[in-house]
Amino acid sequence: MKKFVVSFAILAVAALAAVRFTTYADAGITPTIPVDEKAMKAAESGTYSFDKAHSFIGFKVKHMGLIEVPGFFRDFTGSVNYDTADPTKSTVEFTAKATSVDTGVAGRDRHLRTADFFDVEKFPDLTFKSTKVEKKGKGWIVSGDLTMRGVTKPVSIPFEITGFLPGGERSGAKIGISGETTINRRDFGVNYGNNMPNGLPAIADQVKVVLQIEAGKPGPPRPASE
């Protein structure tokens, strides 16, 4: 049982590993996430940096065929370069520290950092860099390269801009973005875990990746004190 508990997190963390999909249906992607078109048009063009205190890079994985158990990365950086006039020209990239994985169980997190999974001594970072932003039906999808354990795979993430706040006297403009997709851990050689006697995997191969990002521009410069 202890191996099962440890395993589920491993697979979960592997969630951030991208997988090569031939179609959106293969990836379990629904490209018609409702989009707030007003927010997209209202948002200012420019570069927004992830606000780590108000953002979430996480995952969910089914454990023993029963429930989805969540986890996340505590340490990450990223930026969004948004183009209001033509969102397809927008870009996004981020880096998450594998050592910061947090599933709420210290022993499980330590195992996730070993060579069985992330192998953080050799590969401390997980990175994503977009290659394309496109509209599919009524929704938007950002595609890019996700790298884990030294392996790079393409991944596509349906996303929406959930809101925009203009800048003020003390702070720059802020933008909210959410996205979710499904990937397969085994494409990166993360094969730890066995099937149970009933044939179900102790930890599922398919993992949901969940992104909730608040990002902001720098605030106006403060006047020099006299």
C-alpha cells in the first residue's frame, strides 16, 4: 500500500511531462473552452510576469482507479507576451523547479525527486515554451515544447483569459489565464508503478495538468524621494 501511495504522486508529478498527440481528441483536449472575448480585447499588449503568490501550476492523477489526487509546484517563474490586436502572435514560457513538487506528503515528495521519477539531481527544471497560439472553434489553444528529465515533447493546452485589470498609480496591469490538458507520463520513461490484482493501474498513465496564472506588468516608477 505504501508503494501505491508513493506511486500516485510520482505519476502525478510526471503530469507536467508533455506527450505527442496526433489529434486533439487523442490528447483528451476539448478546444472549445468558453472564452471571455471581452477580456481578451480589453487586455493590454505587453509582457506580463507570473505572480507566484497568486498562481498555480499543478496536476491531478487518478489513484487506484478511485479518485484524482492533486499536487503542485511551489517554485516557478514565467511570462506571457500578449498581443491584443492578434492573439496568435502571443507567447508564453515558464520554468518549474522539480525539487519544489508538493503533494502534501513529505515521503512521497522525496521519492518523486529520485531517479525513479524526476531525477532532480540531473534534471532540476521542467520547462515549457510556446510555439503557436491558435483559435479552434470558439476556444483558444497554446501549443509548445515541454521538457522534463531532458526529454522534450509537444503539448497543447486549451486556455482562456479569465480577466484583466488595468494598471494604476501603484501597480501595473494584470491578466488572468487558466488552462488544462491531459498528458501521459510514460512518454518520458516514467514507468514506475504496477497494476493491482484487478488489473487497474495503481497510478494512472493519463495525468491532468492544471494552470491558473495571474500575471502582471511592472508598476509605474516611483518618484525619487527628495
